[in-house]
Amino acid sequence: MRRRAMAMHPSASNRKLKILVSADAEAHIVQILVHGCVSAVNLHALDLVVRRAATLSPGTNVVLDLSGAQAWDSVRTDLRPESITARLTAQGTAPAPFPLGVIPPAP
């Protein structure tokens, strides 16, 4: 019973996000490469990474590459650029407007 509960926990290895953030020398382009499973539980953490990347330099282009990740069907619409920007704005944590590109997860 305990093993089953541990396997269902959001920190279980099949549900963790693995994120690699890379930037060019002037921080004009920041790429966020995501592997793992994007769920409603870890979506907020992904928003925080996007926000931090956008604040590196004025006019930073942020590319969120989810092509190596899986996503729950319930959060697929939340992974669109306009949805991410709207959440950051609603939280009052959005940096100045920044270009955001999203490479969607595989179906």
C-alpha cells in the first residue's frame, strides 16, 4: 500500500519535470528544454521558470520546448503561449512583454 502511494506522489520519477535552460551569450534567446510529464501539479513550476527566463534581459526571446515531454490532456490548453502569458499577468509576476514561443508536446 505504501509503495502504491509513493508511486502516485507527484515527485515520482515518471511525473517529474527535467528542465534544461540555455541562453546565448547576450541572453537574447533563452531556450527551456523540458522532459518528463507536465501535469496540473507541476504547471506552476514551469511558469516560474518561464518568468525567470524572461527577466534575464529586456526583449529576451523565450522558447519553451516541450517536444520531449508528455502532457496531461487537461493541461494542453494551458501550455499555449497566450495561456502562459495570461497566468503570469494574472499573478502580477509577468515581466515586461516578451516574445514567447512554445513547441508543443507530442500527442
